[in-house]
Amino acid sequence: MTKTCQEWEINPASATDYLPPVQMQTLQLARLRATVTRAYDYVGLYRRRMDEMGVSPEDIRTLADITRLPFTMKVDLRDTYPFGLFASPLQEVVRLHASSGTTGKPIVVAYTQEDLGVWTDAMLRTMASCGLGRGDIIQNAYGYGLFTGGLGAHYGAEALGATVIPISGGNTDRQIMVMKDFKVTAICCTPTYFLHLLDRAADMGVDIRELPLRVGVFGAEPWSDSMRRRIEGASGIKAYDIYGLSEITGPGVGSECCCQAGLHIFEDHFYPEIIDPTTGTPVADGEEGELVITTLSKKAMPMLRYRTRDITSLMREGCACGRTLRRIKRICRRSDDMFIIRGVNVFPSQVETALLAVEGTLPHYQIVLTREGGLDRMEVQVEVTPAVSSDKVGAMEKLQSKLAQAINQTLGVRVDVRLVAPQSIKRSEGKAQRLIDRRNMQ
Amino acid sequence: MKIHQLSIFLENKPSQLTQPCRLLAEAGVDIRTLTLADTERFGILRLIISDWEKAAGLLEQAGYVVNVTEVVAVEVPDRPGGLADLLNVFEDTDTNIEYMYAFTFGHGETAVLIFRFDNPDAAITRLQAAGINVVGSSEVYQRIQPA
């Protein structure tokens, strides 16, 4: 019933997705030079940094020269709040968005009319690569407002020629009613919200599998392959991962295609690099590191080498869907989550992988770092779940040592595993704090 | 012939044992017997309760992970060698005793022991074939009813 990748019709608006690499690079270089010139001419911070590094826009002669440019960090947006990084006068800015700052001031992003066109183009191509087109009825449950998700998806879906329901987030019962009554074929929201919606639908006696819904366009938070299997199994839809961030444009930076094997970056607008997060130098081809993006088409707020903090790698091999756009692996962790223990870089997600491998599902856990006699100690506390609980001491001790062994093997660091009582790990707003670092307090 | 045993996971730290006991006490649930298996880091509390379904519900509601296991109550003569004779039944068999504990009461000339077998049905057949009294649940609760 489902067509294979190669049988999907190519949307003419997606033509750039299939550009031969040499032409893509020529286009990228021309746009990069224009962007750097614009940033240097109109944004004080970029000019100051480039002058300090002794690099001028004329020095960018090849794409490889991009590494001569300074990085931009989130803190730069905060320090220049609200309008300090704008390269266009406000007369040309037609839209402002802001992302919620978890600490202090939010960050503000600006768009000219042309920038909105670039964003719309990227989101149209995102929707097309998720197999959507004219005739689809798209329920857009991303929040409308200062958050870029709602309007980004909205403009893209409209430009696609699909029918958009701008329902925004929340009011789950109404979402389910609309999904059913309007014969919705695709939904845009966060994957966790969709899981919540599935639960609620079951409570209401609505079987999502029996509705025309066939596609989920999910983003705005990292989610795992096992979550995808859960979503697809429970709802019978295809769940696609999309990627974006407000600093770069909002949603539409990258998207999965029918192959669901990595996210194509719309690199005619957003130029990707992968760097070592500690040294800042580019990693070898195909290796994992922090994703850095330079905007190539944006006017109001060009971003030079923006450090996303997202950890991924650029895939070298071509994609079966035929797109020539390079792909990144799905993002499952951020460089700010990383901690170092006894000289080894560790991500909580690696611990998760090990726990998942032993138990089958992910239990609640917490990593506690302490320092004893000058030596760092890592303890992983794991809540006992019904599936692994036993009346036999031996079985519980075996579980404890299996978990420790799996983590040791994944990390290459010795850890202690302590089984703890259910619900004993503190949760804040439903989320558990994964890492407690007590090393500096002692 | 099998009896339902509840077990819960406890961390090895102060007041962990008090909470479930108080919870059951407040609901008027009488614990017939219990045993606590402990390790350096955690303990497993095993309980025999006549209204085990109610107790399991209460504990689960309070957030405990409750395991229900089928165990076997066996009557053993209260004399030297009584237990050794009983264990003889399982010599040269595949039946494995995971653990055992006694009811905390004296009852004339016999004692009742709780056995956790890896295969309770096979164990019961063998015990009965050897003429050993396997005590059913209602009988156990009756017998241990304080006079």
C-alpha cells in the first residue's frame, strides 16, 4: 500500500534537493561570500571578531575557508539582546520571534520578507520529504506565537498546497475530535505530545489506526528510534524526524525523507560543519562531533558558524531517496550534557543505551558523581521496575551486576550500579534530573 | 495447594521497613509471617498475608513494586531430623529450593515451613507421594489463627 521511496513523486519545489554536488558547492560558496560580507558590513560583533582574527570577507575564497571565521554562540545572542545581531534596519524586518530563555533573557530572531521566503521554502521541502503534498490535511499542533514551530510549519504547509489546520498546541480532546472529523492525514507536533495524544485518544475510545492519519512531522526535541517504533506501532503512521532551531531559522533546517535514515540538511540555505566540541577543530569526515551551522540565505540575522551544541555526524554515503543533500545522523544528545570522568567523555545517553540493552525498556535512573580521596566515582542509581523485580536476592544481584557490566563496556569507565526503590528518584515537571555532580561541593 | 507470597524491594537504609509495615497496619491487614533477605545495598521483604490481594493493591498504590510468588507450606515434624527427612525427598531430583523460612509460631508436634521451589507443582507432587502434608492456603491461615 505504501509506495517505496523511489516511487514518490518529486515535488518541483524540491528540485534543489537533487542538485549535483558540484553545483551545490558553487551555489554555497557564492552565498557564503555574500553572507560574510553582509555580516561584516552590518553587524558590529562579527566585524570586531573577524578583525581580531585578521580575517576579512575577501579571504573566503573556497568553502574550506569557512573554518577561518569566528564561531557564534547562544551567549552572543543573549549579550546583544534584543537587536544587536541584526544586519537589516528594522524597516526591513517583518517578523520577530523569540525563544524562551531558561536562564534570564530570551533570544530574539528577525526575518526580512525574503527571509520568510527562505524559511517557507525550507519548510515546504521538509513537508515534501515527509511525503506530504496537495490534498493532504495537516493538523499543525506546534504552538503558534513567539515560538518558531507553529508559524514555520504553517507557512511551509500552505506553500505546499496542503490544507492547514492551525490548531496550535494544547486542548488534546479537541485535537482528537478535529483529527477525526476533518479526516486529517498528517500532524505536526512534538513526539512526546503525540504520545500523550495517543493515550488520550485511547481513553476516549478513538482508535488512531482507523483514522486517515498517515504521517507525523515530529521535532523540537530529541527522540529515540525506540520512541519512533512505539509511535508507529501504536498509531500506524510514519513518524518523521525534523530538525531546526530558532537561531538558524526555526524548523526546516533539516528533515528525514522516506528512508528515515538520517536528516537531509537544506544546505543551500544552511551550511553544516562538524567540530570537536572541546577543541573547536573540524573532525575527520563522517566522525561525530558538534553540529555548527552557517546561514547562507538569511538577510536580517546572518549566523556565522553557530554552535548548535547538538552532537551528530555528517553521513558521507548517498541516500536511496535520490536527494543529494548531505545528511546528519539523528540527534540524541547535546554537548552541554557531556561530563568528563577520569578523563573520559561521557554522555548520559550512553548510559541510557546500556540500561536499555539490559532491561528492554528505559528505567528511571540518575548518575551521581562524587570525589573520594581525590578519585572520581560514578554511581548509576536505577529504579526497580515491575518487569525486572524479583523475590530472589540472587536475581536482583545479577541484574545489578549485568547493568554495571553493560555500562562499563559502553563507557570504558568503572561504575557502581545501585538499585533503588520505585519513584525514589526525584522528578521535576515529569522530567528526571539525570546528572548530579557533587565533585565540586566536596 | 500453593500459597501467595508478596515480596517488595527495599533499599538498605533507615525506615525502609517501617513504611510498608505501617501502611498495612493502618489498613488493618495482618501479616502472618515475613522474612527479610538483605544484602549490602538492598533488601527483599517477603510477606505471607491472608488477604494478599488487598495488601498487594495497597502496596502498589503506595508506589512499591510488588512481586506475587507461589510458595508451598509444608508440615514438618518438630523433632531432631524432621527437616532433614523432608529434604531427603528432593535428593537426586531437579527440584531446587530457592529459599525457605518458618512460620513464627509453635504448634504442637509439627512446624510449618514455607518453601520457594523453582518448580512448585513438581515439588508438591513429590512431597505428597512421600506422604508429607502440604498445607493449603485456607488451612494455613486457619491453623495460624491465634487461639
